[in-house]
Amino acid sequence: MTLADLRAVSVIADTGSFRAAAKELEIAVSSLSHQVANVEKRIGIRLFNRNSRSVSLTEAGEALVRRIRPALGEIDAALEAVDHLRATPSGVLRLNTSEGGAERVLPVVLDFLATYPDMKVDLVTEGRLVDIVAEGFDAGLRLEDVIPKDMVRVPLGQTESFVLVASRLYLEGKSIPASPGDLLSHDCIRARLPSGTLVAWELERDAETLTVDVKGRLVAGSTDLSVLAARQHAGIAFVSLRSVREDIEAGRLVQLLPDWTPPYPGIALYYPSRRLPSAGLRAFIDHVHAWRKAHR
């Protein structure tokens, strides 16, 4: 069995389609189908369930793909590592981040692409925190406090902050919160994370940290919806400062309890400590360092 055979199995599993996998591998669909059939015949077990509409892994296929993905990633990294001998790195850099993280890192990525014309970046966004090694990513970009401990991290140098805001119309005739406990007497707009859990209202001042179990009649499916609801006078929202900065400056929203919402470390680039970075990732790491220094 060849490396090409294993890579074909992995790509079909990733794309869920023989046609899409054949396009990515730049071979004919019939050739790919024949290649997989030979692999299954060689190992004596079916790897894929096939019908006219879809392709899915069998239990054996899932077990095989789960084990070969990290190995294929290591082989790719080893092959790409020799690319450091080139004057200009080339290839595809696969990065995983959240939608909010993508917005923050996009200026860095575009500047990187302008600097390295032979590089391509595949910026994948999703709410869940994934295993970047098992799922074939070169690196990830997440808030520092959720990055796994065994990863090397490179902060982008951008602090973040969650703030409490409400419209003037909502606050009219009501007692303005003077302490976290006062939030319990207000309509608070809760937001739900992509994982399904509610955003915790964690407040901090000096060395004191509080989690307030606020009440409210509205649960929004995202913090963006919480911002829209706050603008429409539905109550107090707990959202990123980035999303409401213009509203606060224009007077559409009022920031509450600012002493209890200090900034915290923001997005950081991270990658496995046990893997030698490819030439492209090494160039991106250096670019992040330089970009942070230039925009400090």
C-alpha cells in the first residue's frame, strides 16, 4: 500500500465525495474508485459505505482515518520543512479559527499574502475548538485562555474586553447598576455560544472575580443578536467591546460597570510544540511577530 493510497482514503473522508476528492487529487473519479477498491481488497475490509448520493466511512474506515491523519500531517510537514531552502516559501497554510477570530486576524493574513506571493491561506472558521493536529491544520487562532496547554502560542498583541451595555431608553426610569448584584433586578439579554452553552457573565475588579447568574426573558443565539436586542431597548447585554464601540461613542448605548469589565489577552496564533513548523508556517509566525511589533 502506498502513501498515495492512504492520502486518497483521507481526502475522500474529508470531502465526503469521490468526485470532490478526485478533483482535489487531480485524478479521474474512475481511477480513484479503482484505487480505493484495491485498498479495500488488499486489507480485506470495506472502508466506505457508498450509495448513489453519498459516501460515508465504515467503522473500520473511521478507525483507519483517525490514525493516519496525524501521520500524513507529519509527513507533509517533513516534506515542507525542506522548503526553508527556498528564498520564498510556497504552498497552502491551513488555519482554524472562530468567525470573530477570522475578523481580527484577516488584516494579518492579507498582509502575509501580499508579502509572500507564492503562499496560499485556507482560513477555516467554526465555533467549536478542534484538534488542529487530528484535523490537518497547520495552526489555529483562538483566545489565549482556551488554547491547549501543550501548544506553542504567539499572541497577536490585541487585547479584548466584554462590556455591559444598554440603551438610554431602556435605562430611563430605572436604577443604574452600581454593583454586579444590581444586575439581578434588570432584564438581561443572554447569548448562546455555538456549543449551545450560555455566555457566562464573568466580572472582575482588582483581584475579585464574580460570575453573576443574571435573569432575563430573552436568550439570543449569538452575541451579535444580543447587540441588536440591546440597540432595540430589550435590556442589558454582555458583549465584546469591539462590537459596540461605535454605539457607545455615538451615544446609542451606555456602558455600565466599566470597573468590572477590564481587558484580557486576545487572539493568539498556536501550533503543536512537537511538530517542526513548515516553511510557510515559520514565515507566518515571523510575520505575526513583525505585525504585532509594527501595530503595538
